[in-house]
Amino acid sequence: MPHSCSTSHPHRIRPIYEPAQLRPQGRPTHAEIARLAYSYWEARGRKHGHAVEDWLRAERDLNKRA
């Protein structure tokens, strides 16, 4: 789909990191969750179709550790 913005400026994209001072105390970062979810995907033999399940599992497991 072509870009529909009338100005030529970069769009804001969520960073893959979240500085500790900007996130709630002890909460995992987006990057930490992504790394763990990726490891679950690899451990399952890289089979597709479980991305949301892996993400939620990683988020839950990291929150337990906090």
C-alpha cells in the first residue's frame, strides 16, 4: 500500500528497547519478551502458528521472575 501521509517525515516506531526508568519497576522489556518467545519457537522446532502463545508464555514467565 502506498504511503498516504502528506508530509515527508519519519513515522514514530516503537523502539525495541524500553529504558528502565520509563517502564514499570521489574517489568520485562519488549526485547526481553521477544528473545524468550523466539527461544520457545526454536525449541518447538521452528513450527509456525504459535506466535501469540509463545509471546504470552514468555511475558508470563518473565513476569513471574520479576
